[in-house]
Amino acid sequence: MPEDNPCVSCGACCVTYRVSFYWAEAEALGLPEHLVEQLNPFYACMAGTNAAKPRCQALDGEIGSSVGCSVYAQRPAACHEVQAGDEKCNRARQRHGLPPLPTLTANSEA
Ligand code: SF4
Ligand code: SF4
């Protein structure tokens, strides 16, 4: 993850949403069993995210300060879908008292 990536000092989405995926995705990605919670015969989620106050158990560090994903290379598609500056990102940041990020576009040079 590049050092100028705002995610390294955030982590809000990892403590806001349930990160669910088709069960077979966990096996295909090689996610450790203890980090996966089965929801039903078809779906699973990252452990810790199916809670009233979610916190993905793969997340290290302190929200809004310094964080890292211990399974970054294997993280499920749902994690890739949240992009810094998109609506889901800024909703999560707001929930954790962090200022919104400017919306990033494909043409952005910032
Ligand atoms: S909420 Fe946004 S900035 Fe924070 S970690 Fe998620 S995608 Fe990155
Ligand atoms: S797997 Fe990594 S990127 Fe996805 S929610 Fe957990 S800590 Fe965040």
C-alpha cells in the first residue's frame, strides 16, 4: 500500500461494515479460518464484522491514526470495492469522526 494512501491512517470502513462474501471466496483467497465467520451455508464474512460495532479481526492498529490489514493481499472483493473518497468511505469516516476525503476520479491528478 503506498505511503500517501489515506487508508493507512484511517481504517474506518474496516470497523463500520459487514464484510461478507461467497463462502468459496475465503478458500480461494486462502484466508485463515480464524478470520472467517460462516453466516449461512453460502455466505461468510470477515470475523468481527458481523457485530453491532464491527471491527474486522484482520485490522491492526488504531482507527484514524495508523492501521494495517494483516491479510491485505488476500482481502476479499468487498474490501476492494470501497475506494478512498467514495460514498461508503466517507460515510464510514464520518461515523468515526474523521473528515471526508475529496471524491477521487479517474482523471484526478491529485
Ligand atoms: S474509510 Fe476510506 S480512507 Fe478509510 S480505510 Fe476505508 S477506503 Fe480508506
Ligand atoms: S480484510 Fe483487511 S481491508 Fe478488509 S475489512 Fe478486514 S482489515 Fe479491512
